[in-house]
Amino acid sequence: MSKPEPRIIAPGYSDEELYIWMDKKLAAIRQLKYEKDLNKELKESIVKSEGRIKDLDLDATLNIDRQ
């Protein structure tokens, strides 16, 4: 059983105006997906970087006892 196609109700719009509107919407959807994917990658990169910083912080710590 297939679903019926969605309908857009746009009184007063020409086909060309609807095509332009749809094209802008699709471009925004694609850009949004790209930005969300990039954001996810950057967050993962930050987590990895913070782990390396923590390890290096421990490695770089000097313990000096001046008795």
C-alpha cells in the first residue's frame, strides 16, 4: 500500500514561484544537514582534543619538592 503524495496549497502562486520556493527549501534542508553533520564531527573532535589535553597536562606537570 503506497501513501498518497503530499499536497501543497499555495493560492496565488505560479508554478515558477513554487519551483523557486521549493528549490530554496531544498537548498536550506541540504545546508542544515551539512551543518548538523559538521557540528557533530566538531563536537567529537573537541572531546578527543580535551582527552589529549588532559593526558598532556598530566605528562607536563612538574612535581617539585623543596625541602
